[in-house]
Amino acid sequence: MRHFLILAALLYAGIATAKPVQIHGTWSQQQEIESMEITIAGQWRFNHADQTLITSAAPAQFMTVKSGDWLNQELRHHPAGMMRKLSWSKDAQRPPQLILGQNMSFVGEVIPGWHWDQYLTLANQQQKVKLSPGKPRTVGGWCILISDVRPAKASKPNIANETETRLDWWIQAKPCQ
């Protein structure tokens, strides 16, 4: 029981210091970033023609992107809220070097060969890796940081609802430093 209380306290501490990701604007297809700037509020602002996308800046241990890199936005609509996945790469044909997930659920592949197994646990065929909010962790050569976790909350007790646990994360294609 004591170990469970310590684990619960550590998880709560990670959630309490978590920072939700903000994304505003439109980006309709994978395309080259014409200009990129860091706003006074510390956000990233990307422009291409008449499209602008503003996001939370990546945490300090993650790489930055620049004009000339490529940005792609994937959207999935869900009753519990829209999920957005942004990925940056050096050009249109290369795999992403930095990925941002906003309001993501525990479904599907996160990095090549790794998928969600249980709450905050990634798995491949040979192993499972437990992640902690707010703490970067190297998994399969990728650095992963869960920046925010929003547990599901029932709208009314004892009644099924459309909410589910959601999280925001950053992933870069190199080990954590």
C-alpha cells in the first residue's frame, strides 16, 4: 500500500507540473514553412502564403524548427474533442524529426514499432516502457515527453459518457539529452 501511495504522489506531481499544448490557426496540407518566428509569449508562429499556425514552443531539450522545414498537420475528429498531430521534417519525403500530439488518446502507433499498451505505457514486441508526465524518456531511439495528461471525467456519476483520458506529447527523432 505504501508503494502505491508513493507512486500516486509522483504521478500527481507530474500531472500538476504538466503544460497543455496550444495550437491555433490553419495548415491545410504538408508544405514548406515560408517563415517562422517566436512570439513574445514564447510560442512558435509558422506561415505559408495565407496560412498561419501558432503552437506552444517545444520544451528546451527538444530541437527547434526553422523556415524551409516542412510542416504537416493531421486532424482526427472525435466526440471527446479534436486530436491534432503536427510533424516537422527537413523536406517532404523525409520522416519527421519532431512530432507534437495534442489531445491524443491511448490508441495506435506513437513511434515506429511502438504503440500504447496501457495507461502511459508504450510497448513493442519485446518490451514495455512506462512513461511519466513531465519527464523525457528515450524509447526506441526517440525522445518522448508527455507534457500534459487529462484524465477522463464522468459528466454524471454512474452514466456512460463520451470522455476519455487525453494527453499532449512531444517526440523527437533522437535520444533524450
